[in-house]
Amino acid sequence: MSSLSTPDYETVEQASRRLAGVAHRTPVLTSTTLNRYLGAELYFKCENFQKAGAFKYRGATHAVGRLSGKDNSKGVATHSSGNHGQAISLAAKGNGLPAHIVMPDNAPRVKVSAVRDYEANIIFCKPTQSERERVLASVVENTGAKFIHPYDDPDVIAGQGTAALELLEDYPDLDFMLTPVGGGGLLSGTAIAASGMAPNVNIIGSEPEAVNDAYLSFRSGNLHPAQKRDTVADGLKTSLSELTFACIQQHVDEIMTVTEQEIVEAMRFIWERMKIIIEPSSAVPVAVAFNHLDMRNKRAGIIISGGNLDLDTLPWQN
Amino acid sequence: MSSLSTPDYETVEQASRRLAGVAHRTPVLTSTTLNRYLGAELYFKCENFQKAGAFKYRGATHAVGRLSGKDNSKGVATHSSGNHGQAISLAAKGNGLPAHIVMPDNAPRVKVSAVRDYEANIIFCKPTQSERERVLASVVENTGAKFIHPYDDPDVIAGQGTAALELLEDYPDLDFMLTPVGGGGLLSGTAIAASGMAPNVNIIGSEPEAVNDAYLSFRSGNLHPAQKRDTVADGLKTSLSELTFACIQQHVDEIMTVTEQEIVEAMRFIWERMKIIIEPSSAVPVAVAFNHLDMRNKRAGIIISGGNLDLDTLPWQN
């Protein structure tokens, strides 16, 4: 078990009150065509419209805001090649704190420039996990900044759960709620929110088959490490932590996997039909709903996790 | 002068009542980042979320719905390589009428398949204006279907004006209202709506420099034909009709032009920052606001005309 205590529904509710007016209450979109096609009602909670382009801003700004005065004077630090780095940078800026972001030197140009736009201090490192951790440790030591983990943190998880809380306030009687699962912060927060508001909704984590460590962990009861394989849904390569694994074991009903082709097809369908930009990770739960669940006459909420990707190379063009 | 009478504000108001519950009342989106960057308030009326993916559905379904019982039994027909064909197909389907769409045989696959999805009868022709008109005439003669012009039609213009009417209901005190201008249906309808609701708002038509026939017509007072030049905003290659030119002369304040590069940059900015898919034509008024107007401390409404384009080849990839 983790040494961190698993957050409960009260903590998500508190986070929601703290984030009012700080994070966007994102819109919920639907598609008539899609609903007719599936014979279902799908509700898309559009975190691609969240500040910094992803749900990560909720957890990041909640965790940064929760630092007490003494803890925060030296700012915050993290390592990230993607959305968490942007979210921490913007959250720190909003709180008037310095942010130090360790980024692999092969990070997409668009993500580096977003972090730079939010005025964070960027420290580049070699693109391996061990180098990221080593460089971050030295940054923390040199600056005194507080490390904010992308998901192994109860305040982050509680923040991520506020998207599901808002969706359930708008649509309380869902049959399914689907999210992607990478490190498990969004899935944990979502499941905890639902446990208090809609205990009968089926909570389904959605993962690429290529990196199915959360699926294997959930099935076996033992935490599996991340596989070092590639997937178009590059935000979902990380493994669960003990904390998120404990939340998921307690509150999640199922983890389902999809192929790379299913992910790309679902992503393109949403772009073409709904005219919104979603990143590949966000298409993973959509692909589950399209291909692996009997949705007929069901109502499902899907958390669209984000819309940050490099527009120069789209996955269907590879 | 046109033999058709120019529609007035009352006709737009009537169209709005007829379209309630038929066309989507599309959302109005804003971007904090963009507003900070321009020192302005921009309100995007998102017709890319309209049925069939563009404002064209408003005019099409209004015109189809206005056919009396006698006129409509043989269905409707038009020629189109793009949004108008999709809009007429869906409008006819909604009214239980057959639709015959003449399309050039080089039309993008995605547009052909959308028209096919709406169960219209597609007749392919060689990709020239004269062939399109010749084939359409023979279709109309053979089927008895009623031709619905994409913009040279008071019912179509009144329908297009309902987007601006909704935007002005939500935000009555705008300084500017911008739309793209191709055939002039959207610009005419917008200007007529504003003439009744907000006569002091500056109405600005936005056109690619490469096909600036509306600009030349507006400046000279004489209707210029479409230039046979290319532009990334392929929906804007058509010329004004006498009817739309009369509306524009009466109600529009200015027509402004932008370069191809300004269009592509504005389009990419909206995709990256707002996470919505807009077609190149929709980026034309955005490019005017970014580059050619002093927006500081102003409030502007922009009609985002549509989100239909081929996702295999994006303009910044050429």
C-alpha cells in the first residue's frame, strides 16, 4: 500500500469549491450523428477546452494552491514532456510562484513553447526516465522548489476528479463513465467523484493495448510496471503509482484496451464529425465506446482529457 | 439591379422563428489567451458546430422549408462542391424530400461521402462552372426538382442571417461584426440582421486578397466577376450575385482582404489555442481581426462559417 492516504469524495468536493472561478467549467458536447449511429447518448466533457488545453490544469492548480505559505516560497518543480508541465507552469504563474520544468530534449516544439509562454524555467535533459528524475532531484535541491508529481499526489487526484463531478452535476443518471488511464490520476479522481455522486455508474478505464500495464495490474491485483512500447496515445505510457492503483482497485469497475487503429479512427471521427481537436489519448475511451461496449440505449459520459498535439504530423498521416 | 427583392430585417426574424429547433443554436466561444493578446474581446459564433458542419444549413433548410406543397413534391436540386451540397442534402432529408446534387468529379472524398450519408442523389460532372450549370439544368428538367441557389435567393440569405441574430441577442453591444465573403449570402444576412438589431456595429466582409472580387465590386460600385485564381479558402472563390451585391452596398461598412499566409496562420492559431476545427474560409475574418483592424478595447463578433475540410492535407503542410 501507498504511504499516501487515498482521497475520498469529500476531498473532490472541496477541490471543486476551491477551483470555482480558477479552472474553467468546461462545456459538455453531444453529437446527434454519433448518438444515432450508436443508438446511445454520449456526453463529452471537453477538457480540451480547459486552461492549458487539458484536465491536468485542475490537479496542478489545486495542488499548487494547497501549498502553505512556507512551502511555496521557492516555487514548484516537476518533470514532464507534456500536459502536466504546461499545467504546472500556468498554475504557478496564476499563484505568482516560479516553476521549474524538466523536459526531455526531444519534447515536441509546441509543448516547449507553451511552457515557455507560461514563463516557466525550462531545464532540458536526456530523454530517459532516470535522467528526468536525476535532473529534477538536482533542481529541487538547488532551488528548494516543491516537487509536484503528475498523479501520485492526493491533491492532484482530487483536482482531476472535479471534471467528473461537474459532468455528474449536469447528467446524474449515466450508465457508464469512461476516461483514459496512464498514471491513473484522472481515472482515480473520476471514480472517487462517482463513488459519492452516482455509485451505480460503471467506471471504465481505457488504455492502449500496446501499453496495457493498468489492465494487467487491475486483473492480477499486482502493480505492473509500464511497458517500454510505443503508442500513438503518448500521454498514456506511464505506469500507475501505488496510490492510484489503490484508488482504482477500490472504485473502478473495468479497464478495457483498444488497438492503435481503433484509437486513430476514433480520433479522426471526433475531429470530422464534432469539429473539436482532441489528442490521441482522449480518443482511447471513445474507441472503447465505439468498439468494445454494448452502448445501445445507454447513457455514457466520456472525459475528453485534452487537445494538445503537434499539428504538423497527424496520426492518420503516418 | 436584381429582379429578386432584397430581404429586410423582418425576414431574418421570421427565419429565426422558423429555424428554432431545426437548426442548432450554436455556442459562442471566447479565448482568454487571444483576448489578452489582442487587448480586445472576441466572440466566435461557432457555425462549425452547426448541422452539416457549416452555416449553410441555416439558409438551405430555411429555403427548403419555404417551398410550398406544390413546389416541393419533386424535391430540390443544386450544384456544389462543398458545404451547400451537404446542407441541401440534409435539409431535404429532414423535410422528407429527394435531393439531387451535381458535384464536380474532383470534389474531395470527404464531401462526397457526407452528401452520400445524407442520402442525396449525386450526379458527377466535369469540374467547370459551365458543365455544372449545364448538368444541373438537365437534372432540373428531367426530375422537376426545384433549384436552390447557394446565395442568390432571399430565403437563403434570410436563413444565413439568423447566426448573426443569435450572436447579437447574446452580445448586443459589439463594435465589429466580421464574416467571410464569397457569394455574399452570409455577409448579406449578417448585415441585414445587424441593421435591425445593432445599426451602429461595423459590418466587415473578409476576403482573400487572391480572389478580391467582392472588395473590387464594393469599392467601384460595379459587380466584378470572380477571378479564376486559387486560394486556400476554397469556399470563397465565387462572385457576388446582383442580389447579394445590393444587400452589401446597402448594409456593409467595409470589405477587407488578407494574404494566404495570414489565413493559414490564423487558422492554425485557432486550432492550437481554441481546440476547434475551422475551415480555411472561416480563418479569413480571424486574419482580418489579427492583422488589419485596431482591436484594442473593442468587442468583435466573428461568424466561424464552418469546419468542413479534408483532414489528410492541412494547409500548413503544403
